[in-house]
Amino acid sequence: MESSSLQRADGGKIRALVVDDEESITQLVAMALRYEGWQVETAATGREALEKIASFNPDVAVFDIMLPDLDGMQLLARLRSAGEMFPVLFLTALDSVEDRVNGLTAGGDDYVVKPFSLEELIARLRGLVRRSQLTLAQHPDPVLRVGDLTLNEDSYEVERAGEPITVTNTEFELLRYLMRNPNRVLSKAQILDRVWAYDFTGKSTVVELYISYLRKKIDAGRVPMLHTVRGAGYMLKPAA
């Protein structure tokens, strides 16, 4: 089974948290993930989710946006501000392009609209877990270096000239892709395929937004490393 290769760094089961106030949905998703061999906890409110996260330490989570207390975006904002960087997929009935962009720019890593394909949802969650838990066997040297910028694939630490830089999970994946391809122009389509894996209307805008976020963190007050190649895409190269 495909999911058998997905394990925590300690060899244990992948841990997933499903947060939705519709019990039928939480039970359906939880059942499917348990069939994948994952360990699953569920919550019906944002506050219950915070309690579960503190004790369960999930590797990935599914959040409904419209919860009865904290909404999903408020819940995620609290987690990110507390340093929790596990990937989060929003599962919601809100389906406008603006809603999707808001969910992703709030720090979410993917977005699925109800009604949804259970098979697609599980595939997206597998992709998020794979990207967040690459193994040492696959990448013997966990530290990527481009000029004075370093990225540690094991610890998820990013530094420029020795100064720590805090990034979200999606920002980390985008930067990792750029750093694995230094001095190479990467198109929006290539970035979407590698970092987000699935396409939906409006995602080209998301690439621009995340490039902008990285620029503010990587290049602010420094010689720029992230460059836009008009009509072609983006390139990361050592500071001149």
C-alpha cells in the first residue's frame, strides 16, 4: 500500500488531526486515514483542537473554516504564532477564489472545497506529509546552501548570513525548491506542480504572493537573491 512508506522520523505512525463540527465528515475522513495506517484524532471546535494538538502532536491536520467558536483561520493563526509548523489543509464550503487565497495566505498549505472527493483529499494529505517529512536516506546532506543562505531539511531552520529566518511550511517548501535549482529560472507552472502539487483557479496569484512573502524575509535589508524574470518565472541566485 502506498501509505506504508509514510512514517514519522521515529518510525511511528503518521498522526493526523481532523477538525470539523460535522460529525459525519470527521468520521468519514478519520476512517479513511486510519485505513491508510495513520493514527487519527478528531475535534469539533477550535478550542478542542488546541487541546488535542497539545497532547497529540500531529504531523498534518484538516481544518474546517466555519467552526462554532474559533474559525479555522483564527485557529491556524494561533498555531503559527506559537511556532506550530505542521501542514494544514482547509476543508470548507467556502469556494470563491478570494476564500481560497485567504486560506492559503493565512498559513494554510492546501484547500479543498465541500463536497469533496475522499480519494483526492487523502492524496493531498499524503503529498503534504511527504513534503514535510523527507528522510535522511533520500537526502544525505540535509543542509542546502546558496550563497550566504542555508536551509536545513531536517530541522526546518533557515538562516541568511547566520541570522535565523522564520518561515511557514509552504514558504519552506517553495524556498527548498528554489534552493535546489539555483541560477535556474522556474516558471509558475513548475512551482505550482512541485510545491502545491494540485492546480485550482487563482493559484498563479498564490505563487506571486508566496514569492513576495519570501522576498520580505530573505532579501529585506540585504542584497537581493530572489529575482523575477519577466515573462518566464523566478530565480534564486547568490547575492552579487
